[in-house]
Amino acid sequence: MVTSSLAEHQGKDMAKAAVVEALTPICVEQYLQDPNKVERLEALKEKSSYQRDDYVAEIGWATMAGAESPVRGVADACAKLILESAE
């Protein structure tokens, strides 16, 4: 039996995951449109795994149009996808 609070918690987690999944390709596209992407990719590769999401967020790739800050989780997923595609 699932309690209503557990169902609500699971629903919120699923919604957050869906948002990250939907926005990550936009973040990658913003990376691809960056005129300094080659240098920034090299800098991203040099970062430790726990610093990469901060770097992507700092550059602005994970901030969506009209937003003031990145959506939580998008920068990390974006960094992983960029690095995977660069291999």
C-alpha cells in the first residue's frame, strides 16, 4: 500500500526527472552554439566530476531562456552528455 505522502514524493521526483530530461538537450544545444565551445570543452574535461556541473552552470549553458538561474540537475546531466559525445 502506498501512502498519499509517499505517492506525492514519488510524483515530485518523477516530475523533476522529467524536467531534467527535457531541458538537458537544450543545454547541450547551447553548448554547441557557444563560439568558445572548444576551449570550454577542454576546461570542462579538466574539472573534477564534482566541479563539472558548477562549471556548466557558471558558463550559462544550463540556464534556460528567460530564467535567472539553471534548473537543478540540468547542469550535471548536460556535462555528462557533452563529455560522452566528445569521446
